Amino acid sequence: NAGVMQNPRHLVRRRGQEARLRCSPMKGHSHVYWYRQLPEEGLKFMVYLQKENIIDESGMPKERFSAEFPKEGPSILRIQQVVRGDSAAYFCASSPLDRGRGEQYFGPGTRLTVT
Amino acid sequence: SQKIEQNSEALNIQEGKTATLTCNYTNYSPAYLQWYRQDPGRGPVFLLLIRENEKEKRKERLKVTFDTTLKQSLFHITASQPADSATYLCALDIAGNMLTFGGGTRLMVKP
């Protein structure tokens, strides 16, 4: 049973470009969470999605960031017009239970570097 | 505002000893608390979950306590091994929709 998959593992973008991060949850999990981890800092919640629905995006910046989890295919975290401050590790997690009421299974992360 | 505090300084212990890590929180009453392990360059891995009505939980060499009066959880690793060296994160359910993580404590077990 494959774990949570994320790709790419490393992504380099110039300022102003778009970054698109993908996450495939574990089989049977329909709840996806995105977190951001800055160097030497803890994980910060960004957004919680179920299939075709954004449930909670309270941790996501209002501008330039968007997320989706379509009926078919992976969840996508999209960052438009990236800036240097967006450089971080972005982790996706999935769970079989809703509203964070259980353990979450994390992917290996995508390390975004903005030059 | 809600705050979760873990000792930001690295904890260095000798192999075979018990490691004890602390997680303190303020201004919230979580229904449960979780502990994760994170190795450099990798995603966190779930270790244990303890609910507010549980005082203690064990899994192999791991033990977690949860004191809702003190607003504190202790995470113990007995008979520690160099392979236990990692950063350990505590996480609370806040607002019911997501986990809020502490900054983590780095544990170094020396042979």
C-alpha cells in the first residue's frame, strides 16, 4: 500500500513564475491537508480539502495561493508569481477521518526554492 | 492566542537512557494530542495519539502522558538508541479542522 506521494520532490522557480505542487493521498483517504515548513520552523497548516471541496483554508495566504482536490487525480497546491519568501518545504498529509480527528500520514514533501 | 511550546534546544542523551520531551500549550483545551517524528529532509511520521480522557499511553519503548490541568504532555523514549535521533513534534487539534504543531525538539542519542 503506497504512502502519500508528492511531486516534484524539489522545485526551483524564478521570482514571478508559477509553482504547482502535487499530492496523491494514501489509497482510501479522502481528506488532504497541506502544510508549509520554513527552515528551522515548525509545520504551519495551510488548507484542508476533501474531494472537490475546500473545507478550511484559514492558513493559506489570500493572494497567489490556491488549492484543489478534484474528483479524479491528485490534490494541487498552486502558487502564482512566486517570491523568495515562498521558499520552503511543502508537505501534504492525508487521513481517513475528517476534521483532523486522527493521525495524519505525511508525504516526503516538495522543497521549493525561489531564485 | 493559542501557543504550543516545545524545548527548542536539542536534547543530548546517552544511549540506553530515557529521553523525556515536553510539550506545553496555553489557551486551549484539545480533545487529543499527537506526537510525530521527523527526520531531516523527510515528512513527519505519526507515533502516538492520546485523548483528553487518557492519562497515559504506551507503544513499545514510547510512552506519552497528557495532563490537561497542567496543559502539558510528556513524551518518553526508554532504552534510547542512536536510531531514535530525530526531531519530535507534538500537535494539537485546534478548531477541529487541522493540527497545530509545536516547533519540535531535536533529540540526539549518543552511543
